[in-house]
Amino acid sequence: MPNLTWALLYAVIITSVTHVRLDEVKDSETVAALYEEGTQAYLEERFPVCVEKLEQALEKYRWQRRNTQNCRLKCKQESEASDTLFPVDIENLRFFEKNIKNTLCLINCKIDSNGNNDNVDDEIQKLFEERKPYEYLHLCYFKVNDVQKAASAAFTYLVLNPDHKVMAKTLKQYSELPGVDLKDVINFEAKDFVYLYVYGSDAYEKKDWDNAINNMEESLASYLHEEEECRAQCEGPFDAGWYPDFVPAIANHFTYVLKCKQGCKKKLGSLNGEIHADLLASHYNYLQYAYFKKRNLYAACQAVASYLLFLPDDESMLANMEYYQKLPKVQDSFFTPREEVIRYVQRDTYEERILRYIKNEFKFSKTSAQIAEAKEDSASDNESTDNDIDDIVSD
């Protein structure tokens, strides 16, 4: 992939690839139908129709995704806050009570969402998450003489598929065309926190401490919200491929969802194609020094402690902490991690331990053929086996 210049990163046109209102898309037109119409128009060289239908498909997919995420987050919060039906939690009934209330809320939320009945199947979701529509859309834009959007569509695809040599070559060709301005080439699917982070780091380099703090704090909040939405997206259906007993069925689905949720960190750790393994932690690195320069020692020390929860052996940050501790106005109580970091790290640590336990403990001597036979038996006579969860955790 070509080097992603800062000019590309600074392009803050936080707008949709489409300028299509969802109410202009017929309710009967599903994401799959719109995508099929767009790709068929591409094959038939009806490029204006290709642009129209693929833009509509992308917009409707985004809407479906946002709606699903919002319903799941809202219903989870409401069920957690609801009054219990009985004052004592017996045999983990409270867990099931909350999930029943959560389910009822999800049903009502879906009904209330403009009659949303377009269930995007796994195949279509995979195509859109892999940015497949942009493989067609960039050329359709080019054919209708919208070369700036063509370049942005190619760039959007490359951000997620950096090893695609043909698209990399195409983007280079687009960048050399009259009418294409590199600083306006954008990632149509970029999240808000990406641009806020870039602005914050730029302000930091310019020693503009107020803007560095404001943008990094906004980026941090946006990142955490985006990760919650990503995790909510993981809570979809799961086909075990057979009919396990009650407890193995719960464990199977939970493991499937948990693996997906743990993948959100990697998915969000990209700044327009540049991978940052410690992106979340780095917010606190910027913040600790910016707050220090603004003489807010309490906030600076909090940021230091927060960063060290992620990377406890970081020598540079440990040296910063030692420096701050020697300042006369600094108290030991200042080095308390921020609440959002404590919760995040505790949850992440617990989830990693669960997955590690599954990987280490669910090992059996049965052959694949024996496991398959056990599953067939279970499907026919409802006899249970616990080998299935190992299939999920295996890579």
C-alpha cells in the first residue's frame, strides 16, 4: 500500500460516502437487493445507476448496523437498571431475568425502528465489513467523472485491504489525475475518533496544549463508545451446526461472542491503515504531558496511572511517574487511574483469562471423526457432548 501521507489523515470531511437520505430508499429494497442492483449495473456499464445503488446499499447497511447496535446497548442498560422480580438471587435466576427483559426490549426496539425487517445475512455483512462495495464503486465514480470520490473509494478499500496491489496501483493513478487533491482523499468509513486523535497529536506537536487536551479527550470518549458499539455488534446469532444441551449451548454462543468482542481492539487500532497496537493507551500518554504543561498536576498524574494500567512496564512512563512524584505539590493519591480505564482493563483481563482457560482446558483425545459422530448422535437423540466449545476457540 502506498505511504499514507498526513495530508490524507488530516482530511476531515466527516461525511458519508453517500448524500442519500435513507427515506429516499424504498423500504422494500434490502441491503442485499441494492448491492446486487449496483453490481449488476457495474457489469452492464450503467455507471450512474451503479453509483446510486451502491451508495444506497452502503447507507442502508450503516443505518441497519447503527440501529442494531443502539438497540443492543440501550436494552442492555435498561435491563441492568431494572428492578428485580425477587429480592434474592437464587440459582442465578437474576441473570436469566435480566436476559429475558433484555430480549423483550430488543423485540420492541426492532419493532419501533421504522419496521426494520431487513435482516442482513452473514454473507452480505462479510462483504460490507470487508469493504467489497468500494471495489466496484471507485470505478463507477471514475466513469461518471467524479475522480475525487473515486480516489477516496479506492483509499477506503485499501485501509482495510492494504496488500491489494491492484487497488494500490489504481489509487496512485487516481492521485495523479487533474481534479484529485490528495488532502481531500478520505476514508469514507473512518470513525470520528481517528480524526480527533490526529488533530490532537498535531496540536501536541505544535505545543497547542489546550487543543491537544480537548481533541484527545474527545477522541478517547469517541473511541470507547465506538468499541462498545463494536462489541454490541458481536451479539448476533450463532449457528452451532448441531443441537447441544442447554448449558453447552450457552457456553458455545458466549465463547463465539467473546472472541468477537476481543477482536474489537484490533479492528479499531488503525488510523487510516496505520496500525497502532496501543492506540487507546497512547491517548493517556499525550494527555499526561499536555496536562502537565497546563499545570494540572492531578490530571497529569491520573493519566500516568491510567497509562500504566495498560503498560505497567513502560520505562518512559515509569520515569515520568518518578519525576512527578518529586514535585512538591504532587501527592501519592494523585496516581489513581481514571474510572473508565479501571473498568476497561478489569473487563479485558477477565475476558482474556476466560478465553485462555477455554483454550487450555477444552482439550480432548477424541479424533475429529469421533467428535463429528458425537454431534450427529446429539442431533438425533439429544445426548450432549462438551467437545463443541473447542471448535470455537481453535484458530
